[in-house]
Amino acid sequence: MGRILTIAHHTVREAVRMKVVMAFAVLILALICGLPFGLQRPNATVTATVQTFLTWSLTPLGVILSFLAVFLGCLSISDEMYHRQIYTLVSKPIPRWQYIVGKWLGVVQVLTGLLIFAGLLTYVMARVLASAEPVDEIDKFTLEHEVLTARAHSPLHIPDYTALAERVFAQLKSDGRYSESSPAAQRAIKARIIGEYTQRWRNLALEEVREFEFRNLGLVERSSENSMQLRYKAKGLSYTQDETLQMVWVFGDPRNADVYGPVLRRDVMDRYHVIPFPASCVSPNGVLKVRVQNADRRADGRSGATIAFEAEEGFEVFYKIGSFEGNLARTLFLIWCRVVLIASLAIMSATFLSYPVACLLTFMFYVLSVSGGYVVDALGFGGAQDGVYGVAKPFVKAMLEIMFWLLPKFSKYDGVSTFVEGRNVTLMWDLLAMGKLVLFLSTLILLIACIVFRRRQVAELSV
């Protein structure tokens, strides 16, 4: 272990003296410190400014550190081979696998140091931007409760219409319809029936009242001082001249929780809206009941529209579960896991390739991992093609699908957008990234690097 640490320490000292490392450090410093000056807008809210800063500082940070991992990982071995410094090391009783692990550990230490430095700088600059005078109370509330926090969410609980669909389908069969349909067709018909009843349940006719339910809120701190947010998106099923919908909201079950409301709202349709309410509206068993009335009757006496709530993310409740600082740390850890994998591949490439070729191979791996299935999806556009391209297209697409299946998808381990929206970057997400990218893939790549480097002839003995 002492030899590995010695090689790692030597790698760190060499990296600090490299111009490429200093150039990337200056680039990170200029990006994070200079970005706030470019975000100053006369009418911009503080919330929008902070979110833009976090997006345009953390996303390029991952790219910059990945590029540095390529250059530094490949250069750490290729440079010693080119200048024949490695001859001194391999002539000593040091196993080659310890040399590879030491180099990897040294490169990871440099990248980790830069990541921590950039993370602290990002946090300080975000706090400085957040200390500006908010535009109004809504801006102040949004910044505190929807950005500088870590929120979990609970989706809308949807009733189970399976039994009802079975009865409806049995009635249809007794009427002589679908009696000879296949089992697959019967399942499709039942799924369609369930979808129709679910959509009816989401719709609200004029003056109709419906009670919606959100479950699994046992972690909520049930206090009137603690705020929660309901986020929804609705549309009108008939024409409305001003493109708005009016509803009355009441939060909480009066039998076992506080009641907040009625809240009269007229919001623009087909857009997301947020309604804050106290967390004391959640019952002790972790259930929140929300009653909504369609009050879209116009001033001129005309009937309003039937309101339809969007599915999935169009209707959910958010509550605070952690701090902004912890959420930032977990987001940076996801970046670290991706950078460590890139560094492992760069070192492995340098064990059998020249510096330019090793960089090119690692860059290709990075680009393919970032692009994910976009290339495969792009090949699916367009109709049938004639000629050689039309014949080769299915085979090329199949090969790319296999290749992208083997490669890690970095988009699955990118928590920047989640963090910027104030959503919780979970610890489980970090553990999955650690297990897949670091413990499994990085270890496998380093094992291959040790085997390849052990069999490589570093120098020839001449007499």
C-alpha cells in the first residue's frame, strides 16, 4: 500500500506542475466567478438568476473535468514512457499493477480536489446571488422553498379500476362483443377501459367537486410553519377565450388534519402552477386530501370549460426533505463518479496506445456515453430508404443498439436538472452510481489495464 501511495503522491506533484492542469483550473475559476456578471438582467427574478447560474456552472463543470480526466489520465503514463522516466520505476521491485493503481489514485486525487474547489466556489456564488433583493414575495418564496432546498415529491394516488374493467369487459362479452378475441387483445381492451375511466376521474365538469389523495407522506414534518407545494397542470376540454381556468382548492381532511382554504385561483391552462399550503394539512397517517371544484363560470353567465388534469408529473405534491448544501454535495458526487470512470479508461488506453490515440479512444467513449440512445433514435427517423443505405441501416442500427447497451448512459447519472429544480438528489442515486461506475466498471477497466500493462514490453535490453 505504501508503494501505491508513493506513486499517487508523485503523480499529484507532477500534475500540479503541468500547464494543462493549471489551464483547466483557471477555466473553472473564470467560468464560476465570471458567470454571475453575465446573468445580470434588469427584470430578471432572483430565482431565475440562481437557477441559471447553477445550471450553467455545474453542467459545464462535469464536461471540463471529464476532458481533464482524459488528458491527465493519458498523459500520466504516456509522458513517462515518452521521456523514459518509467524505466527507473520498472527496474525497481514494484509490481506493475501497483504502478497502474497508484497512477489512477493520483489522477483521481487531482480531479477530486478540483471538484471540491469548484463545488465550494459554486455554493458561495449561489449564496451571493441569492442574497440579492427579490422582485416580490413570490420570488422570495420560490427561491427559498423551491430552489435552495431538497424536496421529495408524492404523485397523485390513482384509484384501481381493474375490477371495474373486468366487469365492463364481461358485460361486453355477454353482449356478443369481443367473444372470439385473443388473450392479448382482451388485455389491450381492458387496459383501454382502465385508461378511459382514469381519464374521466381526472376530468372536472362545471361546478363538479372531486377529492384527490396523495399518500406516502409520512416523512413530512407536520407543522403549520412548514410549507408544502402542490404542482399541477390542467387544460380545458372546450374553448375558453382568455385561455384561463378558475378553480377552488381546499387542502386537508377536517377529521384528522388542519384545513387550508378555500383558495380561489384563475390560472393559465397548459402551464405548470404551484400552490403553497401548510404541512399541517397532512394527516398523521401520511395522507393528504385535496378537494377541487371547477368554478370556471364566466362573468357574462357563459358556462366554463370542463377541466382535465395532466397525468403523472402534471399533478404532484412537494415537501422538504433535506438541505440545499446536502443536495449540492450529492449532485457533485454524481459528477465525481462519471469523472472517475473516464480517468480509469484514459489510464487503461495509455497502457497500450500512444497519447493521441489514447485520448481519441477515451473521447469517443465519453461522447457515446453522453449521447446515450440519441444516435439510435436518430436512425429511426425517416421512411424507407433505397440503395445501400436502406439495406445497411437495420444492421447499423442493431450494432449501435448493442454498443449503447454495453456502454454506461451518463444521462442516468446526471442530477443537475433535478438539483436546480430543488428536487432531492437521493442517496440511493449516489450509491447506484458508485456501484455501477466506480466499483464495477472502473475496477473492471483497471483490471484490464493491469493485465495489458503487465504483458507490455516497456523497454528492450540491448547488449
